[in-house]
Amino acid sequence: MNRFLLGIAVLLLAATGCKKADDLTAPEVQTLSVTALSPNVMEFKGNVVSKGRHKVLDYGFVYSGNGVADENNGTKVSLGTDIREGNFAKTVTNIRFNVGYPNMVYARAYVRDERGTAFGALISAALPSPAAGDIVPAMGKSGDLVKISGKFYSPELDEVKVAFQNTMAKVVSVNDTEIKVEVPAGINARHGGQIAVTVSIGNIPVVATNYFTILANVKDFSPKSGTIGTVITFSGDNLLPEFSNGSAFTVYFGDKPAPIIYSYLMQAQVPSGQSGKVPVSIAYNGQKINLPGEFEILAASITAVTPEPVMPLMQLRITGANLPNQQNPYENNPMARLGDAPYTSVSYDYQSTYSFIVPENTAEGSYTLTLKLGNTEIVAPAKVTVKGYEVTGFAPKSAAPGAQVDIKGAFIKDNGYTVYFGTTSAWAQATSATNLRVTVPGGVNAGKVKLSVDLPGGRISAPGEFEMVGPDITSFSPTSGVAGTIITIKGSGFFPGDWSTTVKFGTISVQAIKTTENTITVAVPSNLNPGAMKLSVVTGGQEVMADGNFTATN
């Protein structure tokens, strides 16, 4: 019995010894080093001292940013199951933590078999801090390549992000001290605006030390054809701000410069002096950019000049095809001339028609009309005939002040002229191209006078003489009365338009109540002495006395 129990005890002891031997064959691993290669790249090194006797399921490294790296904490970097004793290493890219910066990285090597996981020591290292410096050049337009200097620790290209005021840019190349990037399109800024440039390497943001000045990138224009003076509008990135001064820009149509129009859009007007298709370019910031396509300048022509014939100071209407529909403020005002005379200004009536006043001193003859629009001269297809003014007659041949006289000749309809009755002037208006109507003025003595008209080029006298008819009193009634009595005076040659017509009772004058060509009414004044006195009328600048006396009574 004792021998049996002793055998069992020996067997149990042997089993226990085997179990302890098995425990001593677990894997053994060391963490050799943790090295930061860039702001988001780490190199981990470890050493497998012993693989142990059990099946290895996984080995590698585990890392974190919070000081704990084990089976349940951190990011595992597995190297698989093909384990060998000795050193092993792994370079890990895209290291990212959300725990601020600089980041401390804690890592350890591990080996996991079917019995559990063995870890090496926990080692830490700090990720380096990248720094961005100057941007060269410090200004540019979309599509330009710029360089950002700094210390970047040679990151991978796809780990570098660059933004120009929140607009992502294309990163072309990176190295330890320089990032080359293409300025992106779509930046929400106008020409000349200063914008911030930010760099991120992995999750690490870096701000460049200076601002970048964005320049306009003019890419195209429209329309592609039109007359001289046509306003074209530019399109592209980061154009001028509204109502800004575009003096830094010069647009060229062929070799003809045109400034930017001060407007809410970036525009320019097609300059004069050219026709046909011309290239369009824009110069600014020391460079000249050729824009796509060409602009076709439609040739302008004159199709009609009216009226024909015309007289000095008369308005000519010039109609044509492809004439500018608006004035270019950067060029001379439109002008025209007849023959070799100096150019004078014309006006545009917004209906493809220009208006030109024939100069006063233009002699009779046939002339070539030339319209000058900036540096473009356009010749009318037919000559313009200029004829002189003339006065050929008048009717009636005699009249009293206030009557109307029609003067025949050649005039400009609706124009006003000065007509002279002897030396006394009166205003007249042309009711047609052949008739001038004037009212006979007062202040001219009865009798015959010369009738003449002031016209461009001089004063022209009408043939014959005009007889000025003076006033005549044929009767008045009643022939006596008290103060306030209404007296009616009859006759001819009275001036109905003369409000200064007066009636004299002896030496006492009183203004007439009403005057017609043949009748004057007046009230007897209150300051007359009783008795008989002469009665006379002053009208149209002339005085006439009635036959007989008027008797004032109490």
C-alpha cells in the first residue's frame, strides 16, 4: 500500500516538474529603440530573445500617445507570424494623435503566442516640431509655383497639405527644408488681397511666417467681336475688387493699349485705330499674358449723311454701320469735319447716329465729310453740299407795329434769327426752310425802312423797302365826361402787343385799358382840370393827336 502511494506521488511530482519547464519556455522580447524620423514617421526597433515553445500568433510593436501601450491600449503594428530570433524593425508613417503637440510617442515590442503576450520595455520619443518660414515669391496668381521654406523633416508627399486661405493646393514636391506648391484656383480673395498660407504634415498644422499676396489670373474675355468702343469683360481667378483702380493693368488689342475701366467688373473698351482680328493680352506685375482667341473689330462705315444740301450752323445726321454705341472716356471725343477744315465735336444720339453742326464760316461748295472716332477716320461715301443763306422777299410790304411779316429765303427750320427794321431789331423764327416769321416791332418811325436778317456769314438785306405804318386816330367818343368815363378811340396802326400804350389828356398821361389794331379804350383820369384839351395816343413808340378837343366836366 505504501509502495503504491509512493508511486503516485512520484508521478505527480514529475508532472508538476514538466509544467514548470513548459512555463519557462514563453517568448522573450526586447524594445531596443523608438526614433522619430519626421513629424509623423517613427522607426521602432526590437529584439526577439526567444520565440518560446508555443505557436506564435503575432509579433510587432504597439504604440500610443498617452503613456500606455499594451494589449488593450494603443495602435498595434503587426509584423505577422513569421518570427525569427534576433533584431527586427518597422518604420511607421502617418503617426497621428489627438492629444496636442508636441506629441510623445510611447512604444514597446511584443510577441503573442497561443498562451499569451510578452512585451518589451516601454520606450518614448518626441515627434519633432515642423516650422514654416517665408513664401517665395510672396505674390502670385493661381497656377504659379511657389516655395515654402522651413524645417519639415522630409515627410512623405501625400502627408503634406497646403491651404491658401482654406483652399487646398497641389503639393508638387517636398524635402527637409522646402515645399513646392501650386497656387490653387478658387481662393476667395480679390487681386492684391493678402491671404494666410497653412501647412499641415499629418495632423500637425504649421502657419507660414508671412502672408501671400494673391494676384489676378485673367484667363479669358467676352465678347469676341464688336465695334471699336465695345466693352469687353474679363474672366478668371481673383480679379479686381469692385470699383477698384485698375491702373496697374494694361490691356492690349494688338499693339494698342487700353486701360481697365473703373467699374464693378473688370472690363476694358476696344480702342480705335484698328480693324479685323487682333490678339488680346493683359500686362501687369511685370508680365504680359496672351489671352485665348482673338477679338474681331468690325469695320465702321458711314451709310448716310442728311439733310442734303445743308447750310452753315445746320445739323447734319451721320448714320452708319458698326459705329461705336458709347464714348470711350480714354480717347478723344468723336469729331467730324468738312473738307480740310479743323475737326469739331459731334454728339452721339444712341441710335447709331452722330450729329454734326456745320461750322458758321463754311463757304458754299461740295465737301468730303470725315468722321473721326479716336484714331479711326471714316469717310462718307458721298460729298456734302453746303449752300448759303438768302433773303428773297417779304410780305406784306407795309404794316404797323404788332403785325406779322413773312420773309422768304433759305433758313434752318425752327431756328431763331434777328431781323432788323432799319436799326430796330426783332426776334424771328423760321417756320420752314423757306420762311421766316417776324412781328413788326414798336419804336420805328413811320415811313420806309430797309428790312435785313442776321445770318451766318453776315447780315443780308431783303430786296425793296418795308413801309412802317404809323398810328392814325379817326374818332373818339364820348368827347366829354367826368373822371372814370370810358373813352373809345378808333383809328388804325395801333400796337396791340404794346402794353405801354398811353393816352394823353392834355399833358396828363394814363395807361390804356385795352389796345387792338383799330381801337383803344381808356378811362378819364381824376386829376384833370375841367375844360377843353387835346387828346393824343402814344403806341408802338409813335405819338398821334386826334382832331378836336376832349372836355373834362365835374
